[in-house]
Amino acid sequence: MGAFVKEVKKNKALFVMLAPAVIFVIIFAYLPMSGLVLAFKNYRYDRGVFGSDWNGVENFRFLFASGTGWLITKNTIVYNMMNLITSQALAIIIAVSITEIKKKLFKKISQSIVFLPYFISWVIVGTFVFAIFNYETGLINNLLKAAGRDPINFYGVPGVWKYIIMIFNAWKWSGYNSIIYIAAITGVDAEIYDAASIDGATIFQRIRYVTLPCIRPTLITMILLNVGRILRGDFEMFYQIVGNNGQLYNATDVIDTYVFRSLLQSSNIGMSAAAAFYQSVLCFIIIVTVNGIVKKIDCDYALF
Amino acid sequence: MKMITTGSETKIKLSFSSRLFYVICYTFITLMALICLIPFIVLISGSFTSENYIRFHGYSVLIHDFSTKAYGLIFKNPVMVLKAYGVSVGITLVGTFLGLILTTVTAYVLSRKDFKYRNVFSFFFYFTTLFNGGMVSTYIYYIQYLHLKDSIWALIFPGLFNVFYLLIMRSFVQALPYALVESAKIDGAGEFVILFRIILPLLKSGMATIGLFLALGYWNDWYNAMLYINTSDKYPLQYMLYNLLQQSQAIARIASQSGIVMADIPSNSLKMAMTVVATGPIILVYPFVQKYFVKGVTVGSVKG
């Protein structure tokens, strides 16, 4: 403590500069954590978070006894795994292709176009989904009708939404992720490429034995970051693509959409607090564990 | 003699395999670019197609039966759109400005090598990305303890300070030669003079990058408005758009179920036109600001 006071005296100005951010983070990130106790309480607005009665693990019992807890956990994990694999794989293929392209203008324009979806809000992506998949006026049904086939009511077939969500997730993020991989590839020492071509490596061999091994650290970091978020669904994406179509909930409900609905639409604070608590705590345990394991295997790959 | 033959043979083989590779490469990237563009094209075409055509033939890639009726309707009564634009511009400007100052100053302090507790404070900030209170705690805390329900600040605070941007900014500061600070100190400059007169002018590109990330986040935000804003006068653009889409979808659903013909509302083309109006600014500035985002993503991907 004495050392801290001494440091404050020495670097008074630096502490003054740091203070706003520290206060901000305490108010907007650390203090809200205390609200996690709501998971064990029967919340009443008039009594507030701390005045409400405790009810033990009742909220959790309700959440899991109804089967909802398991369903939303399973959905969240399955969606995140699928999205991780597809968007990273696509990003790597895009990055390798773009870096191999020699025509500068083509390279620049195509890179700009695949990055564009990142800039669009999910509300607008939601409009796209509507314009493409709706029953009466959707682009796909329009094409089906033109080909003399019967239109499909996509909103009545929960099974296809897994793929629609996966496709739009890849659509939105592949360009963004590919930039990370392009940076990794362009960071590779040019001498290695020269050596490979002197040794007579074909383009495929060069990619297989030089480019791909060089982006492995980046890929591992991306996987780690995503594993740490495996229980967090991208609320904005699910909410905008699926919306309030109750028929699709079993197939598309993730923890975040469930928490949101229970909180704001059915006002079931206890259950949503239980789900949110379970998500926050488990996420934290997963990321710390995975990072610890990675640290043991190879220190360089650890996140923190 | 033999050696030359082998040499030329490998050369022909190599050029064939690379030609094949380039054909695949260019085709793939062109295809990806098209997939990224098609939704935008459907959107724009839909906004310029007459309501009658959409009702019978659906949305399509090309413009059929050109009409500007949907835009006419928006601009005939522009109050709602202008208000929402005003709110979005306002929160984007204020949020970006405050967030940028907070991020830059904090990043500067955390990169000062003579600041003994920089790692402690870095972890203090980083921890909030590993563990947080979740949606329920945050929501109740904002409403009951910070009294932010229906306040415009509820749209500004949540995005103001992002630890990921802090880390990117810190990388930008660390790229500056540290001797700058030391020599200024020897010359007797105070801490604030060093920061504002010496460091900030050199951080223009870093500040442009983070400022644009912040601005994009504010411009595309609808989620916080959905949680906290009740008065439609305070709706930002994206949330107003979302509401409009929901309402007209709801109207269309009711109409189709009860057999009412909604002849007079060009709801299908109106949806697309509104989306174009909301996306327009981003598409217009995109070519000019893209490079900063590429830079930010690249810097952010280098682990620091």
C-alpha cells in the first residue's frame, strides 16, 4: 500500500489521466456484476436487487426442469461451433486467394466488397433475409415460381434456419476475418517464398507447406477467442434473422435470445437472471481453463 | 541435355498447375464478391420497383417496372426520418468524441514504461472482457440504479469504452518512439503537455481508426434503443427502421390472414427504400474510410 501511495505521488498526472476510465469501468462494468445475485432471488422492482428475497436455486431448477436450459445451451454451442468452422475456413480460403491474386485493381476491389457486409447493421441484414426468404415476395420463391416449382414457406421449416443463420454469419464476418489472415500472410518473410520457388514447389505445395503453417498461430488465436465465447450467442444476429417467429424458437433459441425474451417480453426476471448467471460464470470458467491448458502446451498461444 | 529437358518439363507442368490455380482463385473471389453484393442489389432494385410488380412477382435482382413512389412517400413526410437521423448523428458525434478521448488517454498511460502499475490496470480493464454481469444485471442496474430508462445517455454509455479498442490504441502508442516522452520530460514539459502537444498529434492515424470503429458502432446500434428507449422521438435511425419493418410485416401478415388487400400502401418497396436511406451514408463513406478499418483489424490481430 505504501508503494502504491508513493507511486501516486510520483506520477500524479498519470493517475489523473487514468481516473476517468477507471471510474467509468467501475460504474458500467464492475458494479453491474453485483446484479448477478438476482439469479438466487425472487426479484421485485419495488424492493430492488438487494432488498428482494432469496429463493436459493429455485430459478435454476425451473430453468432446467422445463428442459429450456439444456435446449438453449445445446443450441448456443452447436451454432457457435458451426459458425466458427464455416466463417474461419471461408476467411482462410478468401485470404489465401486474395494474396495470390496479382492484378492490383481486382485485388483491391474484391477485398473491399467482401469486407462490406461487416459495415452493415443486423437490422439491414434482417431486411435482406426477409427480401430473400419470405413466402409471398422473397427472391428464392420468386425464382422457384418462375421455374414452375411450388414456393417454400421457409418460416414454417425450422430445420433450414440453422443453415440460413450459418450462411449469413459467414457472409457478415468472412471478409473481416480474412483481413486478419491476409495480415498474417503478408507478414510472412518473402525469403521463405523465394526459397520454396527455387526448390521447385508448385503453387499448391507452396500454400500447403508455407502459407498455411504460417497462419496457424492466427488460427489458434481465433479459435481460442471463439471458444471463450462458446456460450455467448450473437444476440443481434439471431434476433434480426429469426425475430419473433415462435415456430422457430426450438431450432434457433440461444441463451441470449431466451434471456432477452424472458426479461422483456414475459418479465420472468428470475429465470432470465439464472440463465444469464449460468452463462457468465460458465464462460469465465471455460476461457480461464482453455487458456490455462494452452499456456501449458505453448506459452506463445495463450491469450493472457 | 537431359537436365534441360527435365527443367523445361517441370516448367510446363508448373505453369499448367498455376494456371489452373489462378482460374479457381479468380472464379472463387468473383463469386464471393457477387454473393456479398447481391443482397444490396436486391435491396436497391426493390426500392425502385413498383409495388404492384413486387406483389405479383416478388423481389428480384433487376429493376422491373421502375417507380420512385416509395422514396416519394418517405420524402413527402420526412419528419420521422429526419428526427431519427438527428438522433443517430447526435449520439455518434458525442459518443465517438468522448469515447475517443477516454480510449486515447487511457491507452497512453498504459503504455508508459515508467508507470509501475500499468499491468495491474491493464488487467483491471481486460478482466471485464472475460467476465461480466450479463444482460439481466446490466439492464436492471441501468434502469433502477442509474435511471437511464428513456434517456439518450443509455445509447451513449454502453459503447463508450471498449477494451478491444483500448488494446488497439495501446499498440498505436507503443509504435511511437519512447524517447519522445523522455526527452520532453528532460526539457521540463509537464505530463499533460507531453500528451496533448507531443503524443496526440502523432496519433492521428490511430485516432482516426478507433474513432471510425466507435462511430460505426454508434451508427449501427439499435439494440440499446430497443432495451431502453420508449419515446419514438428518441429512436435512432436503425431502430426506427427496425420498427417500421416490424410494423409493416405485422400489417402484411394480418392483411394476408384476413384477406384484406393493402392496395394503397407500397409497403414492400417502402421497406427497401427505407433501408436504402438508412444504409446510404455508410456506403457513401465506405470507400474513403475502409483503409482505417483494415488497419485497425490488422493491428488488433497482432497480439499485444
